[in-house]
Amino acid sequence: MASTYKDKIDVSRLPQHVAIIMDGNGRWAKKMGGIRLLGHKQGVKAVREVVEAAGEIGVKYLTLYTFSTENWNRPKLEVEGLMKLLVGTLAEECKKLHQNNVRFKIVGNDALPVDVRAKLAECEKLTENNTGLTLTLALSYSSRWEIADAAKSIAKDVAEGRLQVDAIDENVFANHLATSYMPDPELLIRTSGELRLSNYLLWQLAYSELYFTQTLWPDFDKEEFFKAIVDFQGRERRFGLTSEQIN
């Protein structure tokens, strides 16, 4: 069946960057009578759907909140299962991403296991010159970590004479963030009905449009993604101005 929402999208007004908080894997698994890892495995299929959907319409940046720094506190078996799932999925998907001209990136701290970091670095290297969609996984990531890390980097530059204190402004700070290679998201999508940002891209989301859906992440598909884009295009983005000034 042809997509009903895709046909409504104005490709001349796409958000350059869409960020997603992929929430609801555990609840989906519970609903299906399985363990939480079942939900994570089904969630991989949703990732494929959304990556394909973003590429189809021409979104340039897609950032997925995959594993937060707080998630390390989850049960050990679940975390170990997630890491194995991540490595296995990358082994299967990286060549496909490369064939589809997708650039793969990671943002997060250094807490990931060595084998996971090696597989991630391998995929980044393979796809680094691709010019299509940039797919970023936020892994062992928190926004407070990123902001604190940027502040440390700026302090070091000042201490070593590469930067004057009076020169520090929003642009300088943004350029020290781990996400400096991409524009701020115009649209944030969060699945599963939760209404919070969960320590995700707090600096970058200052003027993003927020879209919340009751759909659990494993059930999120292309049509759901296109629906969010249509909703985004129906909003008036004023950036502190009045409607009259915009129009």
C-alpha cells in the first residue's frame, strides 16, 4: 500500500536534521510476553525503516539516542545483550550503509567495551567519505557529559593561549561540542508517549520542534516517520519573532 503521509511531504521544506529518542523497547517486549532484549532486537528493524525513510525523502542528518550514560545502570545481562546486539547488527548493516552512501558516526564518551568501539570505528572509517545521509548513533552519551566536556576543552584552549576569554560566544561553544560536525536538529521525535528529553542534545534542541507519539519504538515504521515530518511542516517556526514578522 502506498504511503499516505509521504505523498503530503513538501521536499523543499524538509528538516535538515531529525533526532530521535527511541523509547519503548522494553514495554513492547513485555506486551509480547518476552524479555526486554526481544524488544531491542525488534527495535533494530525500526532503525532500518527510519534510516531508509530519511534517505528516501532527502533528510541529511539523522541522530538516534541509542544508549545513554545512565543506561549503564541497567541489569548486567541486558547491557551485555545490547552490546552483543550492537556488534552483530553493525557487522550485518555497515556494508549496506556504505552501499547506500550513508556516512556513519558515533557520539559519546569512551565507556564502551573495546570490541564495540573497534567495530564502530571500522564502520566510521568505511563510510567517512560518503555524501548522503549522515547517521549518528548517540552511544554512552549524555548531554551534560557533552557540555561539560566542551567546557573543559574551552578551558584548556584558554589556558594554553589559543583562545581569549572575551572571544567565547555561542558559536565557539558549539564548535567544541562532540556534535559540531552537524547542524542542530529542527525536529526531535520521541516514541512511546514519554514527555521528556532524557539528557539528550540539550544545547542543540534549543529551538527544535518536539514531536511525541504513543507508538512504541519497535512499531515505529516509515509511515510513522513520514507522519512526523508532515506534522513538522504544519508548524510555524518563529525563533522568538511574531507571526507577522515571519510572514
